[in-house]
Amino acid sequence: SPSITMEGSGRDLAWNLLRDALGGLGTAGLFDASWSVKGPTASPVVSFALKGRETPFSRSLPLRNIQLEGRFEKNELSVSKGSGSLFGGTASIEGKARFGSATSLSFKGAFRGLSAGQIAAAAGADAETADGVVAGEFSLSGKPSSPLLSLTASAPSLGVASLPLTAVRAKAEGTLSSLKITDFSARLQESSVDLSGVIGLSKGEKTNLKIAANKLDLHSLAAAFFPGVRLGGTLSAQLNVSGKTGGAYTSTLSGTSPFLSVYGVLLEKAKVSLTRDGEDAFDVALEGMLGESALALEGRAVVSPSGATFSLKNTKKIDLAKTASALSAHAAGIFTGDADFSLTGKLGAVPTFEGSISAQSLGLYKTEARSVSVPFRWSDGMFVISGGKGVYHEGTALFDGKVDPVTMRWEGTLAVKEMDLASASERILEGQGKISGKADLTMRGSGTGG
């Protein structure tokens, strides 16, 4: 029978020349080729070697410097040796593609040294959200127009949203457009981490991920992310990330802590949530028990390398009697009433904040003030009140003071204009007498709580 023997080569060929042979996989760039054709004219064997330069298959698979060696015989393409650069690392592949009435792919390969940051960028996220290198194996099978992708990956250490994960192992299945996490294990500090969900790889594909960890040590986390911020306790947390590739992502961190210490203030049964709102900004919600006082706060935090600026306000009225006694046993029985609270500041090596406490009715020992406003600030380790005001027994009250929270040493001044003496003395005298008239009161005091 007739036979053929032919050899050839080409330079700067366009990859789209092979679009049909590749089953419709999108490619770009140029390649060089050499080939030989030998055998019967009706069914010759084609051997080839291809060498590409910038040849990305897709956004999610940006291969570079592809080199392929193989042969084509009887509607079957065999790749005996394939390699390329991928996400700053290398990848290798081998396998077969069958053509005809039942076109199909069957390839397997491996990769190593892949940059987690570059992988994140290809998925539409910021490259800074991940760091570390990844290795693993993969397989491609099924129809060339939408092949099924299966992979396993591992990394000795991996940073995800600045969380230092170790001993990372993952398995995923899907397509070149979307992958589902089927198995995952990692460690964060001494805690195990679980990951589940779907990762969108092509533009417009949805990403929904859930990351969960138990009993994280808050002191160590604070030291790593916010040096100087005094946090303590353990946290069981869950991070949800959602969005579409090429668009904005939203993330929410929620957690619970049996005991949460913030600058020495101890909250029990604490619940916290952070919802990302912008590049480094978060909406914050915090609930917990301060002694017998139930606290519920919400606000906003903006994170920077030097610390975190924040603003908080209460969403439930604060019971002053329960809160004061929880902060200091010396304050038990001194205050009564419900209050509103607001606070802004910065957590860092030197924390600074200011805010206000307001109450329509504030009981102090056996007397009562109305329309009370207490502006305060934290200055040089002291809790300082400046410009406090209220209505004290029909008189206008102004007060200033400061407290050392460590020693409970305090000092302050109080001035009341046009105070009604009958109202002021009624509880104190308990019906044993009466004082009437108007008076101005000026007081200076100092001492130690209790």
C-alpha cells in the first residue's frame, strides 16, 4: 500500500491553528513546531514537538512556556511529555485525547511551586489575600469543550487573608470554570480548620466558601495581627466568603467565646461578627455578659498595620448598676438607671479612645440626676471626664474628673447652680425633717473606689 514520509517545522505559529485539535480550548500566543509524518497514506502516524511562549489557555489556567511531545494516530492524540510554567511554578502533563463521534480527554499531571497569591488573583481576588506555595496533582477528563477537573493540593504553610495556616491539604472537583472543595484539612495555631464550598475561576462564576476553626487563642492572634492590643480568651470562628469572579467579594467573620478579655474587661458568652465593607473596613457587632449586665454593641472598624480604628454604640440599653458592679466591686450599689454608650478610638501599642455615656435618669447613692451626659476619653492610662453635665434636683450640674482603672484612684469636681434643696434632701432625711430653698453647690473630691 502507498506510504508517506515527511518532515517539517514552523516558527511563530498561532495556537488557534490547533483549536479544533484541542477540542475548543481557548488559547492565545505563538509557538514553534517540528513534526514528522510516516506510514500508510490512509492512516499515517504524526509525531510532533511543540514549544510555546506566552500561551495562556484561560484566565484560570494561564500556562506559559508550554512544551509538548507526542503523536497523532487513528483519531487519537497522545501526549507523552508536557510541561509549562503556571502561577510562578511548574506543571507537567501526559495523556490522550480521542476524536471522532465520541471526542474525549484523559490527561493527568502534577504541579509544584505555584504561588498562592497568583492563584488568588486568577480567581478574581487580591493577590495580597494569599501567600505561600502549593504543590499537587490533577486530572482532566471528559469533553474538551468543558473538561472535568480533579485535583489534590498541599502546602506546608499558607497565608489566607493573613491567617497563617499550616499542614494544608485539599481536594477539589469541577471544571476550568468552577471547583467544589470535597476535602480539606489544615491547622491554625493548635486548632484544626475546615473549608467547604465552591470557588469560581472564570469571570461571573460564583464563589461561596465557609472556613471554620475552634478554640483559637486570641492572645496569639492579636500579637500576630494587632501588636500591643490586649485580647485574651478563646474563639470558635467561621468565615464566609461570597461573590463572583471579576467582581466584589463579601466576607463575614462570626465567632463565639466563653470568656473574652478586652483590656482587662471580661465578657462572658461573647458573640462577635465582622462583615467586610471595603478594602480594610468591617462592620462590627458584639454581644456578651459583663457580670450580670447584658451588653450589645455595633459599629465599624478599619484595620491598618499600626492597629485598628473603631467606633461602637450600644443597641440595647445598658444597666448602670449591673455594669458598674461588674467593672469594680467597689462600685456596687452606687449607680442606678439605664444608659446609652458610644465610643471611637484606636487599638494599638498605645490605645486611645473617647466617647460618651448618656442617661435620662441616673441614680447616684440616694440622689438622682436627669438628662445626664458624660463625655470621656482615655489619656495617658487615665479615664478622664471633661464637660459632663446634667440636671440635679432642678439645678444645672457640671462635672469633671478622672479615674485610674488599675488602682481605682479618682478625683473630680462638681458644680450645681440653682439646686432645689427640698428635692435634694428628701431621700436623705427620710421624713425626719425638711430643708427648702435654692442653693449653689461646689464640690471637690478624691479618693480610692470603695
